Amino acid sequence: MSNIGVLHSPNSQSDPQTPLRGLFLAPDRHPPDRVDVSILFFQEIAARGQRIDYLLQSAIPETRHRIIPLEQDAGRVFLAPTNPGTSFFSRLHKRLMDLRNDLRVFGLARKNRYDYIQVRDKFLSGLAGLLAARLTRTRFFFWMSYPMPDDDLEKVRQGGARYPLLYAIRGRFNGFLLYKVLLPAADHAFVQSEQMKRDLTAKGIDPAKMTPVPMGVADAAIPADPGQEEMDPDCVAYLGSLSRVRRMDMVIRAMAELVHRRPATRLLLVGEGDVPEDRKYLEKLAHELGISEHCEFTGFLPLEQAWARIRSASVCLSPFYPLPLLLSTSPTKLVEYMALARPVVATDHPEQRLVLEQSGAGLCTPFEPEPFARAVQTLLDDPNRAREMGRKGREWMVNNRVYSRIADRLQQVYEQQCRTESAGGKA
């Protein structure tokens, strides 16, 4: 199926004066909480004139299908019901309801003259989207934000999979669909980073049809005053996932090294793991290392509250365990720290290294406790240098990673792909 092609019909060459119309299938719940959907698409891309219909599942208990019109005639959300239960069969029922909703792609594609059908991080539904696009002779785009099949297989290897056999089967099946069918057949693919583009090129995907779209920050979320005067000289902070696969134990061990050198230092961790055991493991390790009183775990917090807590930090942390599946990510936390004008200590990671080199916003170290602790101490001991790094990072982020700038570049790609007769077409 990797050779599935489309010869776009004559009316698929959109009039430059006509707003583009798209159909978007995504794993997000409605209302979406991921900023690359709620901000980038619902707000920024909509503001550039696109009219997009979305196939999403409800975030709150819902027993029936609904159609929700978006503001300013920006499209509609075709909402799937959900099952809020946590048992295996409740989760299965929830996924089946989501899949049933996604299969509406065939009817919607027939009834509407979409310029493109786009699927993000869904594989069986992605196959349905691809077939619907081919049957209606329109363009098919795939958006890959994370190597999810590889993540399933990694969790099995690390012993962190809730249902190991199911995760193994799902990882291999979805990996086949992603790398052998969906990406090769897509007219265009949006990927998370330059590193992901390189990784997929190595798998045989044409680099000419891939566009990296890194994570950003909503323009309205950037505080007018970053509040550098609020920086606590002894506080370092981490915002993000505590998932076991991310090996956050390295940060706890680095903190033990740091406390030995600077006894007043405190670590603030804002976030939660995939399962309760992830956080408990880190709390237990902090206790074993004798630094429990130096570590505060807040759990998950809404973004506004999380940023309010992070403002107290003098140094922010962005560790990424160098697993192949994590090397292609675009760390949200890094640009969020920069929006707050906080200096960053990050571990060596393609995207992080690139951003820190271009911005001068912090220091990059190996993923090891001792050099990581030493870098944090360097900035804590030189607050003037740390503040200057924070200011440089904020300036670079505003010029490069706010979603209005990202949306401008993204809209150009959609226009290029959809306004020309041969865009992505294969005879």
C-alpha cells in the first residue's frame, strides 16, 4: 500500500481567493488541551482563513454523537461519545467509540470538498483517512508528533507496559502502518523536529515531503513581565512528565550531588507520571538519598498554575534521556522556560542543543548526574549570568517559537500543497 497514489481532480486546485478546507482526525479530546491543537489550529490557523472540520472524542462523559460549530465559521467538531471508566473493557469501549467516529471520514469526505484530509498520530484511523482521501481524489497529510509505536515497544522492554502483550502487538502493527503505509503514501507529512525528519529519511521517507513543526508557546500566554525579581536563589525547577521511560531518577541523583555542595538548594517538580508508580519511585529514591526535604512534588497542575510555580525558580531543568524515540521530540518545557526568561540546564538532545546554541539561553550537559549538577551550580553561583541567559532566551523564543510565527510558516506549506494541481499527486 505504500505506493497508493492520487491524481488530483481539476477542481482540487483551490482558487487562491477561496479559504482552504480541511478535515482533521486527531487523538485529542475536546476541548483539546494540547497547545499544538487548541492554539495552533483552533486559533492561529483558523485566523488565517482555513475552515477545518475535526473528528475528536469528548473529554467529559458524553453518550451521544454531537456536532459543535466553531466560532467565526472556522469549522465544526464532530464529537464522539466516551466511556470515563478505567477498566480494560471501559478503555476498549472508549477506543471503539473513537474509531467509529473516525470512520465518519468517508461520509464527510464525500459530502464536502475538502482540500486535504489530515490525520495526527492515529494509525488504523489514519488508514481510513488515507483511503477516504484517495476515493475522493484529495490530498492526504499525516502529522507525526511522536514515534508512538516505538514508545509502546520501549515500554514493553522496560517493563512499564500495563498490558505487555497488547502493547507489543499494538506497537508492531501500528509501526507497520506508520512506516510502511501512511508516511510513504502521504502527500505531505508534518513532523516534530529536524531530527525526526532525519530519522524518517533514514527509514526511506522522502525528505522533500516532510516539514518540521516544533512546539511553541501561545502569544497570549507570554507574560508581559517575566518577573525575574521573583527568582529564588536556591530554587531549581522541572516542568513535565515523570514517566519512568524518561529516567527522571537522574535528576534526583543530580539533586543529591547539588545538595551536598549547596545545602540550601531545593528542587521543585511540577508534573505527573503515566501511572502513580512513576512518581512514587522518584519519591522513594529521594528518601533513600536523604533529600526528601529538598524535593517538592506538586503533581499535575494546569498550565497557568504550573507557570506560576516555575516563576520562583532561578534555574529550570530540561533533561531528556537519550533514547532514540526521545531524540526526535521537540521539548515544550524548553520554550516555556524561555518564555518566562528563566535560564535552562538541558541534557544533550538534538532540538535542545540547537535551540540553546541559537539563543544562548542556557547550558547543555550529558545525561549524567555529576555534570548536570555542576551546570546547575554554575548558574546558581552566577545569578547575573543566569539572568542574562534568561533574557536572551526570551528574546529568541518570541522571535521564533510563538505560535503566530509557527502558524505563518505552516500556512505557507498548506497553501503550497493545496493551491497547485500537482502538489503531492502521483499519476
